Amino acid sequence: MKTRMLLAAFAAASFAFSAPAAAQKTLKYAHFQPAKEDQPKHAAALAFKEHVERATNGSIKVEIYPAGQFGKDQPTMEAVKMGTLEMAVAHDGAIATVYKPIGVLGIPFLYENHEHAWRVYDSDWLKGFSDDMVKKQGIRLLGLADNGVRHFTNSLRPIKSPADMQGMKIRIQPSPVFKILVESLGASPSAIPWAELPAALQQKVVDGQENGVTNILAASLYQHQKYATLDGHVWSVHGYLINDRFYQGLTPTERAAVDEGTKKAIAIHRKMTADQDRNAKPILEKLGMEVTELTPAQIGEFRKASQPPVRAWAEKEIGKEYVDNLFQAIERTAKP
């Protein structure tokens, strides 16, 4: 009897020893900023990695690929779609290469301030938008962070009203939204790749450009631009995106860790970017730029001139349903 019990115990121990452990999952995480902790995307990525690996006891290993190591906009997004890349944090222009409706967020002058934008991003609107992206492309939008509020800079004169932009040549990213926006303000848009922008400004190919403070600093655009106008025409975003097949294949514990890790990353990302936006005037003045801050009435002039034509384009080219859903969320989240 004792012999049989010993044999049974030995067999059980042998089975336990030989049973394969659950395979560790690798989550490759790509973004486009340098691997520096003063860069919002990378600081957020490090926080995500730390949380997910700890919360899953190492069942998920997070590998960070900064500085566009998976390629430019479309290759990175295609990799997320195909599942060769599990997760990416990408700007709206990159997302648009696989999911055109993200363009609705390029309609100008949507929000009153950062907090209003965040209330929209964190509302039920995001779930409906993400569900649509999953259905159409197999990519889940976990959340949105800031890519900087976009402002105009130029080398000719201060801009205080749309009339001041008449005849200016303004660099834009290749996008019909920004083409219509600049044209509606009386300027001439010129699509120039990001890498060529500093030289284009230096050589006076264009008079000005539009970007957030982060990008103005990153490319030293202030060296060739005397004037900045803090009009805040577009609230550019970074989307936290994950391949939905990978996401659905996670255990409930792992999925919760990814969700919570994303929330922590977004909180860091938003704060770092918003802090620069809120300090735009002293930051740019210290670099020698003449900075114009607009009154609510002046911003109203820019909104009146630019929002209707861009909204009409979005309704026609993206879909009225997407535009209406966004504006309804904006109205629901506005404070009385």
C-alpha cells in the first residue's frame, strides 16, 4: 500500500515537473519620439512597461521600439493591423493611413481648453469610435493623449486676425484638412515633408508653418521664425493602439494590466505635453520669438472663418455620422 502511494506521488511530481509552463507573451510597443525620458511618448512607454510586467508577474514582456524603428507612419500602422506589431502610440496623421475617420479630430477650434478635450477623449464617444476601428481594421483604440495644440508661426508679421494671413505661404502636413484650414484663413498652403521643413523655412520657400510647441522645439523651427500666434487651431492627438486579436487573446488579468498601464501612460503623456502647451509664451519668448496671445473674440474670428469649411469637408469625405457624434460629445462634456 505504502509502495503504491509512493509511486503515485512520484508520478504526480514527475507530471508537474514535465508540464510546460504557460508561454510568456511578448508585447512589442512602438512610438515615434526619441528614447529620452523628457519625451512624453517615451516616458509614458516606460511607465506602461513597468506596470504591465509587474501586474502580470512577467507573463507579458513589453519591448519598447522608439524613434520610428518600425518604419514611418503607414508601415507602423500596417504592422499593428497585421499583428506583427502588438501596440503603437501614433499621431493622428499616421492613424489616418489605415483609418480615415480619425480626421474628424482635425476640425479646428473644437475645445475650450485641455480639460474639455480630455473629457471628450474619456467619454463614451471613444468606445464607439474604437469599436468602429476594430470592426473596420482590427485595431483597438485604447485611449488618446496630446500631441500638442497647434499654432501658427511665420517670418513676416504678427498674426492677430485672419486678415493678417492674407498672401502668406504656410507649410502644412500632407492633409486635406490642413489645406482647407489654411485656405479658409486667406493663406496659401504648401505640403512639405516634416524632415524638409527647417530648410524650407530657412530658404524662404514658405513664410510660416503650424505646429505644437513640442515640435517647434524639437526641430528648432524658432531659428527661422520671428512671430508666433497662440491661436490653438487644432488639438493634435496621439492614439494608444493595440492589435485587437492580440488584445482578445490576453487573459482577463493581462487585459486589465494593459488597460490600467495605458491609463497610467496617458496621464503622464498628457501632463508632459500640456505643461509645454500652457507655458508656450515664456518658452518661445525665451528663444527670441515675438508671441501673440489671442483674446476669445479674436479666436472666434478664426473659428468662424475656418471651422465651417473644414466641417463640411469632413461630413462629405469622412461621414456626417462621425462628425455629428464628435460634436455631440463636445456639447455633452462642455461645462455650463
